Amino acid sequence: MPAGGELLGRTLEITALHDLVDGAPQRGGALVVIGEPGVGKSALLTAAQRRATERGIRVLRTAGVQSEATVPFAALHQLLRPILPATHGLPEAHREALRVAFGLSDAAPPQLFRIALAVLDLLAESAARAPLVLIVEDAHWLDRGTADVLAFVARRLESDPVILLAAGREGSEHPLADPSLPQLRLAALDDVAAARLLDAHAPGLAPARRERLLEEAAGNPLALVELPRALEDLGDAPALPPWLPLTTRLERAFAARESELPTRTRALLLVAALNDGDSLAEVVRAAGVLVGAELSVAEIAPAVSAALVTVDETAPDETVLRFRHPLVRSAIRQTAGLARRQAAHAALASVLTDQPDRRVWHRVACRLGPDDEAADELEAAATRAARRGAIAGAVSALERAAQLTEDPARRGGRLLRAAELAFEIGRRDLVLSLLHEAEPLELGPLERPRLSWLREMFEAGQWSGSAKVAAIVEIADRLRLGGDAYRALNALLLVALRCWWANPDGHTRELVVAAAERIPVPEDTPELLATLAFAAPRERGAVVLDRVARLDADAARDPETLRLLGSAATGIGAFPEAPRFLEAAVAGLRAQGRLGLLAYALVSQAWTGIFLGGWRVAISAAEEGARLAVETGQPTWATAAKAAEATVVGLQGDQAAAEALATCAEGLSLSMGATPMLSLVQLARGSTALAAGRHADAYEDLRRIFDPGDIAHHGYVRDWVLVDLVEAAVHSGHTDEARVIVHEFEPIVAETRSPLLRVNLCSVRPLLASDEHAEALFRDALGADLSAWPFLRARVAFAYGTWLRRHRRAVESRPLLRAAREAFDALGARTWGERARQELRASGETSRVDVPEGRDDLLTPQELQIARMAAQGLSNREIGQRLFLSHRTVGTHLYRTFPKLGITSRSELHGALSGPRVVAV
């Protein structure tokens, strides 16, 4: 039956797909078709493929297969096989990533996102010669590595002439079902369309039978086509029981058709149904083993005539066998019986001698009880999968290996290793399931504390209180005593980070610090410094500050350790120390494709930029960090990134955009129960209100961070907003409350020597002082080294100039107000700049009007980021590699950017991005 028959009543859906395919030469895009089995997903994709072929567009196709969901990148290799020769045009790092992913190289394992970027680059390279349409059927059965890579690609098909069309079952969870991707949900046909389809395929039905079929099919196109044929085949035999689910009745209808075929054809179909590839030659060889006789491809002809399978002889390498519908495959598997399926798996294993990963999964499918030899092969397959960057595949292999392992100790060790890998990719439910299975088994002296640590970290979710910390500290001590200092320190590091956010008591923090300092590692070990900074920024801040200041960011370090050092610096308020580490960390993590850690580093870079006046860097880092945090499943860092975006936008004067971003961050924080992160939301709202001169609102927003009874309270974010709170308090009638708070901070700065607290305190003292002491304190503040804090220095100059003018010293006030205005303008703090202009006008000086640069008002954060990289001389391909975009997408962004900046060539970018922001009136 032609697929188009199932498309009756789908006019709008067909039009949407045709429009998408027709636009392939000009633009890229993705669409995920979702629906119940038989609703027409495959028919729509076939129609799209036919449309693409008519337009001369190249089509690449793959399908998820239930039996191959454990083979790393199996479906991805099938999809890309026709264009793999084009890898010669890719950068060496991308060629190597693909070789490793497909098991063709034993080089160091690439990060999954490095593989994904290599795939995006390969598609862009191929599409530059001819547009591509990628068709992915049964996305819910893709191996996890393929699904993750294709979801990454789908989110970036913007400018390249590549269309990705995928189909998946309703209710299935897989990366391509991400709501952020465009979706087309297929519903059942309405009564009119259903009747038309039935009449087209089964004309002349008796009215009673016709009504029954329409009722049972319930608008499902496949049922409307197949059930009439099933009833015809039954003749006078009883009909399929109406109480069976529709999917089951369809499977039985297909099974009945298969049962009428010759024995050898049925053997071919069974092997094909269990195979994790689509090669007809491979199926023929394995089926020959199954029946004990040499078979030919002609044996498949009866199945083709029965409309159960199709044979594609146009594939570039070999003839491909495909089932007409996934339910055909399912029907054949279900009706074969266990013994017959095991024999077919054994036959497949016997012909796949040169493909160990596929062979081992077919081999273990033949086993019901323990088989240590097969378990060892699976463990080796897990090692290969991890080396190829397919961590999810490695977890599945270890889990199955454990099931086949007879020795309880070895079984427990394999389960624990699987749990640790699942922990790496954030699969919480799977981690807990594996730990539950491993816990009663025999484990080694180091394995038991590793299990306990994983359980403590995952089982309770967001924790609080010293009891939980004490348990993890005990685990770390056991790891330390067992000689596993690295795991002990990393166990404490995650706890310490939670300490920073969870407002624990002093005893709890000291437990972590004492345990960390018992671990025999050098005192400048980044993990140790980060643990001390996060767990006890007050008590150990001075120690961490001294050690970090002595470290060289240019030394050969892993980017992750550089990220830890930069984050440790921000944790203790040593923001001027952080950029040298974070810049190197961001560059290194980009190069390695470690997007999860990159998101974290970008968030740290964004907040550092906010305090140090690097707002353009901050907004780009925050925007990219938010995108990557969402993409890598890290809502914590997405929250912090959105709050950073809101803060910068609010400081620049866009109150509506700032509130929208703050509300988004608030929703993320509340949804995961991370209420201390609401402090960042209140920071954004308070700084926005203060910039707009709404002092009372600013005070109410910021006061919550200082109130231990408020869910937005945070013991350390208070340091970040001290200046804002005091200024808001002074201008809203809460000066006495501000004095109490500042008095509390005086001994803290002496203890910690926090650079942030030091400059904040010297900035707020004159605001709270009497007139006879204020001027000396203003001079002290300006005399302090505020070169690293341009926004804060501008605010001190503005406050001092305002104080002088209001004390009738207008001439003396003007240089200060003028300097403040110029600094605010340079930063893009428009409302602050306008306030400085108002003061200058009040002093008797005509000021200049700020003319915002095109880059601030018209460029998106990503466009600005790309423009700056291009201005530094990077090629489109180099920029794409750094930002995980195709080089064509980079070119499109630059094409949009040039007119916004009023330039026509790349050589003009540097001048356009560094020109002055103000003109005289």
C-alpha cells in the first residue's frame, strides 16, 4: 500500500512538511512528529522524502531499533554513512572525534558534545554542496548517544541548508522529544477522513462491518488500512477480539500475514526483526545459519509482496531491508517464541565476528542465566563505549554484565561502576536503581564508601542540616583512609558547594573544612581551595585568597582545575583574581567540548564581569551559559545565568526585560526547591530598581536577602549587595537599619580580607556618616584602589559629587560628576548616566547626551560575541568551533550584524566595536 494512502485527511500536515523541505536550499530547521503507533508518522516522513527527492535534495535516513539501543552511535553511523567521505574536509579534531565515536580509532575519548559539533560540521560541509534532509524514524528507540547528538544538531539548524525530520511515539521520553524543538502532534483522523480512507482501501464493505471497522480503528490510519485485510484473511473464522488494544490487534494482523509465508522467508524476517542493522546481505547470511542452508536474497520476495517489508537497492553501499511499519517488526518478534528468538540472535552473533560491540549484545540475548565469559565481553564493550564518548551505552553494558555475573563481589563492582557513570551524566533515577541493586552485595573496602557517597548525594536531593553533612564527611574519611584521596576530596567538594548555597550553621561548615584539611594533598590543590572557599568563605577566605593569588593561570592545568580556582575566587569575594582563571577555563572547556562544565564556568564569568564592570562580556557569558545549562540539564546554573542576565539588563536601564528574566530565574529556582538562589533574583530586582531611582522598592527587594527568616536569605550574597542596600536604605528612610548591618560587617572584612567586602565597606561608610566626617570618608574611598571596580568607583564619584553640590560646592562637584557620567556611559549604565547628567545640569554645566552604540541596542548577546571574535581575527569556522555552531550559522550572524553596526566589511569590526559611546550636543 503506498504510504500516501495513510495521509488522507492530513492536508495541513503535508503542507507544513512540504514548506519545510522546499525551504531547505535557503534555511535549516527541525521538526519532530509525535503520535500513537499507526497514526501516520512514517507515512508523513515518507511523503517528505518523496518531496525532497523530487526537488533534487539529498536524503539521509536512519531509524531507531529496539535491539540496537545499546550499541553506541549505531543509528548515527547509519545516518551519516553516505557522507562520511566528506570528513576529509573537517578539522582534524572533528575527524578524530567521529573516528573514535564510530570505533575506528583508539584515541582519547571525546566529549559527547565534541562529537555532536563534529556531526554538525560534517552536515554543514556536505550541505554546502547540496541541501540535505535527514529522516529519523522511531526516535524513541535510538541509542542514547545518537539521540543526544541529533538533539544538539536540531537546536542549531538555523542557517545551514539541512532539515531534520524525526518521528517518535507519544509519551516516550527521549532527547528529541525536548519541548524546545518544533513539534507536530498527529491526532487520529476525524470521522469524515477516516471513512474516506476506509472506503479507498476496502470498498464495498457491508454496512455493519464498515461501521464496526470505523469504530474499532478510532481514526487510526494504519488500522483503517490493515484491519479490513485482516478480516478478509480470516474468512469465516472468528474476528480478532474487540477488547484487545488496537496496537495488539494490528500486530496480530501482521503476524497472521507473516505466518502464511514460506519457512525460509519467515526465517529472514525473524533475523531482520532482531537485527540491529539494515543490511539485507547480513540478514541473508544469518538466516542461512538459522535454517542450516545457504539462502539467497530472492527468499525475501514473498515478504515484499505481502507488504511487510521493502527493499531499497539505491543505498550507496549495499541493499537495505526495511520493515513497512515498526509494528510489523514487533509482531514478528512477539510471535517467534523465546527459543526461536535466541536461535536467531545466536545466528546473528555468528556472522558479526568483525563487529564485537554488536556481536556481544546478540550473544547475551541468548543467555538466561549467569555467563561470566559473556559478562566479561560486555564489560570490555562498556570500556569501548566510554572510550567512544557513549557513557549511556557504557552504563547499559555494565548493567547487563552485572546480571550475567555469578560472583556477587564482581557483580556489585560492575553495578557500582555503572552507577558512577550514570552519575556523570546526571541520570538520578538510574543511579538510585543501580545502587539499590548493589547495596546488599559484597563490595570491597573502597567500593562501599563510594556507594554510600553516591546514595547520600542523590537520594535526598536538596539537603540541609549537619546530620547529612556528617554522613558524607564520614564517607570521605573512609575513602581517605583507604588511600583514595582524590575521591575523598571530590566528595567533599560537592558538599562544600551545597554549603555555600544552603546557609548551614558554623558547625556544619567546620565539619567539611576539617575533613578537607585532613586529606594529604598539597595546600594549593584546586579541589582543596575550592572546598575551603565554598564551605567556609568567612573562616578560610584569607587562606584561600593568599594561595590563589600565588597561583599562575598560565601553568599547564586542566581547564576544570582552572574553573575551580576561578570559582573559588568568586566564592570568597576575590573577583579581581577570578578572570585570569575563568578566561583560560572557558577557552579550554570549549576546546574539549565539555559543555556541562562550560556552562558553570560561563556563569562564574558572567557574575565576575558584573562586579568588575565587564558587562558586555557578562551579558554574552550569561546568555550562552543559560542556553548550555538548559541543554545539559543543569537548572541550577540556568537559574544563576538568567539572574545574571537580568542584573546586567537592569543596570543598563531596561526594567521590563530585567523583570522578565528575573521572573524566569525565580520560576526555575522555585521549581527545583533551591530557595537560596532566590537571593540572586532579588539582587537583580534590587539593582534594577536602584538604577531607576526607585529606592524604596530597591530596599524592599534587597532587604529580603539579609533577613534570616526569608526564603531569599543568603549569608554570602549579602556581601554582593551591601552597597546597593545601603544606598537604597539611605534614600528611603532606613539609614539606622543600614548602620546596624554595616556595623555587623566590619569585623568580617578584617577576618576574611575579602576584596569585595573591603571595597564595599569603604564605599558605604561616607553614605552613613555625618556631614563633618563624610568628606574625609569619600576621599578615603576614592583613594583606595578601585581600578578593578569601575562601576563602584563611578558610584562613589557620583555620590561625592552629589554631596558636594548639595553643600553648595558646585564647581568642585563637576569633575566628579563628569567622571561618573563618562564611566556610566562607557559601561552602558544609561539610567545611572542620566542621573549624573541631571546633577551636572543642577551644578550649572551643560552635559552631553548619551548616544547608545548599535552593539548595545541592536545586537543580540550572541551577535556581539561573534562580532568580537571576528574582530580578533578568528575565522567563521574557528568561531563556530568555540560557540558550538556551524560556520555557516556564524556567517549568517555576521551578515545580520554588519548593517546594525553601519559597516560593510569584516575589517571594520574592530573600529565599530571600540568606538566612543557619546557625542556632544
